[in-house]
Amino acid sequence: MALIAIPPQPTTLQNLPPRLFTAPPSKFSLTSPPTPNASSTSTVTYSYYPTKSANSVSVSNTTSTSRRSSLVVRASTSPFSPNIADTLGDVNIFTAAGDPVFFKDLWDQNQGIAVVALLRHFGCPCCWELASSLKEAKPKFDAAGVKLVAIGVGTPNKARILADRLPFPMDCLYADPERKAYDILGLYYGFGRTFFNPASAKVFSRFEALQKAVKNYTVEATPDDRSSVLQQGGMFVFKGKQLLYARKDEGTGDHAPLDDIFEVCCKVPVA
């Protein structure tokens, strides 16, 4: 009997079953930060205190066996300065339309509340998923008087690809091709963080949302500077110039829960 060879079907993000995704091999574990002792977790906590000055950010190193609140963020070698908004203020980035804009002009620097989401890069499928979630949550944030700002790594034309194909509102999408804001905020960067960090495993639980978000995905949105794909993102909440919440993504797809972000925004006292 003659055997008929059937050519394999092309594999895409849409038709790849979740079971084919596996966690990074253990042999790569050395590229990730050491796992804290199970009986003690060291964290850095940023808390908002209305009795403090407008630029105050409270930072404390704590050790606890209990589960931390949503205000617990990833530990950093150098805590954020209370003047971080001023440091970011003169950073020049671009609107998705290509117009230059200063960071300080993205929201009201007096009393305005803003959620600043720094995506990895415009060609990252996980960032399309995050952008999709931000778009769905935008009406809720708008109703609460909170401005959503999404910034990605790449040139404005790459930002427009995401905005057109996802789609995503261009009026709150910005491009930081030189990663200036990312560097000032000390967001993680590197091969291990991007491909082998255990924190990335949580994206497997959002597989259906990821598939939906990348329905019109194209690799053309990836920055021409390929070194940019090693950049990680983060999530920040400001009231005026005051930093209320800060979280660095540990790995690809390690996004802050938007429900936690909204809760932080709702707890901000009205001036």
C-alpha cells in the first residue's frame, strides 16, 4: 500500500493549543532571580498618605510571611525618588501620530490621576493582550476621572500598526523609541527576563485572551532596533506629580492586574 505524505499545516498563535506551551526548562533557572525563602518574603512597599506633602512617596523594606496587599511592587535596587515625576517630566516621547510631547504634558501635573502603562514593545503579542485589556477598561477609568496612558517601545509608525489593527485609541498611545522613560524608571531589561523568567508563566492562564488580542497581529509592529525586544514594562499610578503605585514587570506577560490598579485610583482622596 502506498503511503501518502500530508504536508504539515502552518502553526500560528491562533491554532496552537495551550498544551503545547510549556514552562521554561529548569536548566535556565539560573537566569532568573533566586527564589526567596519560603518562610520570609522581602518586598518594597509604596504607600499613599494624604497627610504627606504632594510629592511624598513612602518607601519601606519589610519582611513578612503574610500575603502582601496590591500596593506591594517588585523590589528594586534603588527605590523611586519622591521627585520621579519631575525627573520624567522633561523626557521627550512621541504621540502615535508622530508629534513630540513631553512626559509632563501627558496628564494634569497638579491633581490629575493617571495610570501610566509601559508596554514592552509594539510587536510583543503579550502587549497586544495588555493593550486590549486597557482598551476594555478605559470607559471605567474615564468615568472615575482617571487618564489612561499607554507607552510602548518603538517608533510612532509601529504604534500606529497596533492602534489600527487591534484597534486601540491613538489619543492615549505614545511611543518611546529610545526607551528613555524605561531607563529612568529602571524597568528590567535582558534576555533572561524576556524569555526565561518564571513570572512569564502566568500568561498561560490568559491564553484565550491572548488568542483574541492577536487576531490581527503582525510582526511588522516589532521595532527595527531588535535590541528593544528585550525591554520589560511596568505599571505606574500618579496623582499630579505624586507616585501612588509602582510595579515592574518581572518577565514577559507579567502584567499588573487592572482591578488592583482601579482600586488604587478609587482610594485616592479628592482634593
